[in-house]
Amino acid sequence: MKTFRSIPAKHELTLILLAVASCLPACATSDESTPTVTGDSAVVDSFASEGGLDSSVPDVADTRPDSVIDTAGKDTRPADATSCVPGATETRACGACGSQSRFCLSEGYFTSFTDCTGEHGDVECKIGEKRVSDCDRCGKATDFCDSKTCTWVTGVCAGAGPCDPGTSESTTASCSVAAEVRTRTCSDKCTWSTFSECGIPRGWLPMAAPPSTFGGRVWNVGLWTGSKLMIWGGYGLSPSVKTDGAIYDLASDTWAMMPAAPSAMSAGRRNAMAVWTGSKMLVFGGRDSSSTAYKDGVIFDPAGASGAGSWTSMSTSPLSARFWSAAVWSTTTSELLVWGGCTSGSSLSCSSVTADGAAYNPATDTWTAIPAAPIAGRADPAFAWNGTEMIILGGRNVSVGLVDGARYDPLVKSWVKFSDPPATAYDGRQDSATAFDGKSLFLFGGRTTSTASTAQNNGAYYTPSVGWTAIPTPGDLLFLSGNKRYNSAAWFGGGKLFVYGGQGTSSSSTPLDGFGSFDPSTGAWTPIDETGAPGARGRATAVWTGREAILWGGSTSDYLSGYLTSGAIYRP
């Protein structure tokens, strides 16, 4: 190890002279641009012994290995040199799953890493690469490249928001009016907006399910009382013909079972007729599981029996037993008006029809025959009460679809037959969707025979003072899965006809999606978002409350299976 001592300033001149003197012979052959000083150590030591060097200056040791110190006294190790045990080797992954190494020299430090070798040609990423990807609810994840496989490894999702973009939620908090809610929506940055002011929610809204003992069904009675939906009877499973009923309270979103009907109804009823008087439900006729038709009727009073509801029987009617009849409540005479219907049949069929009718007065529990109508007998017609008249339109005479119709005024006990629709507007068909706006009766879709393949995608509406107006086909814009259908649900509200679901032209008659509205003022159809809708179905019960529709029940097949208990509320 070399040892150097510092030279005091007072001896510098003497030392320089000695150095020059000793250099004269050698300097004659040296490069004058890079002079080399090679002092005689004996001279230096002698000079020191004579007091030329300050012996009080301590020695300064240079601990660097001789091999890393150049002649100018500089450290020749790489800037990133790391101490190590001589002979050691380190290898690391690099690039596209290649490798590189470094080695520990005898001097005790590593060399630089070698170039990357052995890289793969088909990899997702290279060692050391990172990427940032989107993750749940607007979060971010930093992915890294796996050092063994050179594939991306997803990092932990961080910074996720509290909601999914486009979702919304509602609350009744701070709303003093029933049915009003405050809503907020999740932004595209996954953050909630502030709650809106209180108001009536729009679109499809959830509806509570009925009690588990209340099974799904079709061909049931379905009435809106002004505040509640009443469902009674119908056709389903175990037992096939229903004897029970339930009431849905829209304001509280709750169901309550109805008390058992009189023993006369113990066999249950499907395809019965029913009306709401303003305080009571009147049910007449129908058929049981063996397709036996009935001519009796019952009255249900929801306020009876201390608010639990009670039933009473009607007097025997002069009519023959029947089902699929027209039935309305006459507000001018306070009577149940029943006309036409099927008098026999089985399953989905009707083998004979009738053209007579009668009026029932619940105040006197009496029946009065209706004068003969100017139209032929039929089953399952479209019908409505327009404020002064019972309107009857279409239907089927056994299996033949009809297009004519008439209206009956119970005050003067007279009929008026109205003109048939143009053949280009509407032909005879059955299972059409029907709705009434207070003056016009709307019909859409349906099938011209009992075969699904004859389903149609147009319709018409009849206005007594105007006549017939055609409803154009909605086109695939509305019903993307096929616009020809029958057994659709329909209602009229807010100036528009709404049509939902139904069954198509395939042999399986699987219910189809599709929801839209027809505006008679413009003659145009508009598709409607089905987000939150209760799902495809046929023969569902639909009622219009005055500001929303309630859609409930139905079936997933035309062949009487897949009975549903679900439903939803639609508010335009």
C-alpha cells in the first residue's frame, strides 16, 4: 500500500529545485506536452531527514485496491458498482423473458450486466413494463409483466367509485306526497349526482310479488278500483282453475289475499266476466277445469266484514251459461251489462256462441233481458263503456274472426250498428290487443285463425263520430324480435296506445320482447326502453290507473305453461 505525506509550503521551492535538477537528464527525451515527474526517493528521504519535511504531518492511507487506481489516482470502477463476494454471479430476467448476468471481480465489486439474451418472440409484454387499465366503477389498476411468462398480471383495482354509470336510485325521504320520490343518477365518472326534487318517478318501476301461495295465472279477472288492483280466479297450476284472489295496493306496494269466494265458486273460474261498480266487484259466468260453463255470479265488497272483504251471490240470471262475453258497468243505469260469449268449448277453443244479453241491477238483485243486437253472436270481442253506451267490436264466431260491431244504449234500450272497417284497415282476427281512451276503441295485432303463423302487425281504432282509422305497422324499430304478434298487453294513457310483449308467429309461440306506443294524433309509433320491464310474456293483465300502468302475470307459452307471478309498473 502506498503512503503519502503532505509537504509544508516553506519547503516547496527547495523541493521543486531538487526535482528539476534530478529531471534534467531524463527530461531531454520526454514529451514536453505531457511531462512526467519521476522524483528520486533518496533525495526526498534525505531532504526529509534534514528537516525539509514536517514530520508532524500524519500519514494518509488510500484503501482502494491498486488495480482500481490509475496513475492519476482516479477510481476506475463503474458508477453502479456494487460490493460483492469475489466469484459470485447474479442473473436477472430482462426483455421478452430473456436473461442477463453480472459477475463479482476479485477486487470485490460487480461488473455491469451483460446484454439481454434468450428473448422470446411471442409474448404479451416485456419485463419491467407496466400499464394502467380501467376496472370496476371507474377504478384504475396498474398491471405488470410477469417475469416468468411475460404475460400481463392485473393489478389491484384502486379508486373505484360508489356506483355504476347510468344507474339510479330513489328515496321517499323528505317527500311529503305519497308516491313521490327523489332520485339521483350515477355519472360517467361513477359518482352520484345530488338527489332531485320530489316528483313522480318515470319509466319501469318494480312491483312487489304477491304472497307465495298466490300462483301465476292467465284468463283471470283483473280490475282497477281507483287505488288497487284486484286479481281473482284464472288458469294456472295446482289447481289449474283458480278459486283464490289477491289485492295489490299501489300506494303501499303490498298485496293482501282475498277471503274465499262462496261455495258456488268452489270449482273456480277462468274466462269469467267482471266489472267494478265504484265500490264492489261483480263477477259473472266463466268455466271450470272441465270447460263447463256457468251462468251464476257473485259480488265482492272489499269494505265488507269489517274491512276484510265479503262475498254475496247474485240471483240466477236468465242467460245461458257462458264465458268470453262482453261485460261493462253502465254508469247511467247502475247495471252490469252482459252480452254474447262462448257457450261451450274446451281448452283454447270455442265450439258455440250466443248473441243475447242481459242487465243486472245489484241494488234490486234482478236481471233484465237486453233487446236483440244487430250483429251476430261472438266470443271474446273487444268491448268498452264510453260513458253512455256499451261498445262491442270484432271477436270470433267459433273460429272465424269478425270485424263488425255495434253499440248499445241502456237508457233507451237500443242498438246502433256501425260500419265495417275497410279491408285495408283491419280484417277479422282474434286475440288482438285492445284498449279504450274514453271515446275510441283500439285493436292491434291478433291472428286471423287459431294458428300462430297468422299473427298480424297492424290494427285500427273506431270512433263513433268519425268511424274507422287504420293503425300502421310499427316496423322492426319497435319490435326487434318480430313485430307480428297476438295476446299482447295493451292500455291507453297520456294520449297514446301502449303495446307490450305478446306471442309471435313461431309454432312454439314463445313470448316476444318489444314495447312501444302509438300516437293517434301523429299516426307514429315510438319504441320505448324496456329497462326494468317485467320480461316477455303473453296474456298478461294490464290496467291503466290514470297516471301509470300496472302489468302483472301472464305466461311464457301459448300452450298454457310458465305461469308468472311477477309484474311491474310503467309510468310514462
